[in-house]
Amino acid sequence: MNFLLTILIILSFSTLQAEETGKFEFKIGQPSNIDGKIFEQEWSDARFFQVPLHSNSRALVYYKTDGEFFYFAFEIFEKAVVDSGFSEVRIWISLDEKTKNNFPKETELEFRLQASKNDKVTETFGNGISYFSTEQKGSVAKNWQAKSNLIFPQKWTCEFAIRREKLSYKNKIPENVKVGFYFHGKNQKGDCETAFPGFSPKKWLSVKINE
């Protein structure tokens, strides 16, 4: 049974499990080369789930850790032609696992990749007033990296690696964090965006990162 077929068989279960339990758990795996290309030999040791997107598009989210980095890969199937000016993925991480805030505060991090020939990667802290402020300039990536691959006509892929120490708050890495994902694309009707499992940090998935 090939890699893709195996994924398709358990996709519905994986998506349902992530949504119903409100959590996911990293699996220990080998380091991945962050080049935006998803190869079976690099990601067969990862867990994954599916996210329904705009206009019947979908994304597969792969995740694992080697103890030093947290790895994410995204396989995004677009119904319209991929537009490098609009296609992007953001990983939202709240270092306060018990947060009851509707809006990000100083404990929230955003890792953003805007897909293009020369990938634009930025990070932003929550400002405690609104969602990640467009007025606040994102700083250049440090201790994390991301790359995209735009060679397909109606699909694009990308990979992230975030160093464990990046998720430190007050010089301590929390035992649990909350994670959300944001996808942006474009179809014939204009811009499309999806936040999974929602925009509010209260809805994000609980993840154990510190043993």
C-alpha cells in the first residue's frame, strides 16, 4: 500500500479525532530537511490530520518532533490556481495552555510563511488587543525556518521547523501549549481564509511539548 493511499484511508478519522478531542500529540521522528518538499522517507514517521478549507479545498497537516525541533508540513490542495501573492500558512502557538482569552496576548506567537519564489517568513507576538496586529511589523525568523514548493498547478506544499527553545516563556518551556493554524488563498470570488480549529485561542488544540 503506498504512502498516499494509506493517508487517504485514515484521513477522516484523523480529522475527527483532532476536532473532537481538541488536542494532538507529537510523535518522535527523524529530522526533516526544510525545503518545502514532502517526501515519504521524511514524513512517514509523522502524524497527520486533514483540515477542510475554503471552496472545498483541503490541507493535510503533518507534525512530529526530534526532541530539538517541532516539524510541520502542509500539503494544500487548491481548487483554483495557486497564487504566490495570496497563498500563505500561519502557525499560531499560545504558551498559556489554560488561556481563556478571545484574543492573543503576550504569550501568543505567530509563525508565518507567505509562499513565493523568495519565501517571506515573519514572526509576530500577540499584542493583547486584537488578533495579530497588521500594524506591528513581524520580525525576521530566528530559531525557526519555513520553505514552500510551488511547482504544482493546483497544489502547494511547505515545511516548518521550530526550535523547542523558541517556545520558552519567562525562561521556561511550558508542559502544554495550544496550537492553531491559518490558511489564506484565493479563488475566482476573491480572498479566502480558514482558521483551524478557530480564530480564538480558546478553541486551539492542546499539545504536550515538554516531557
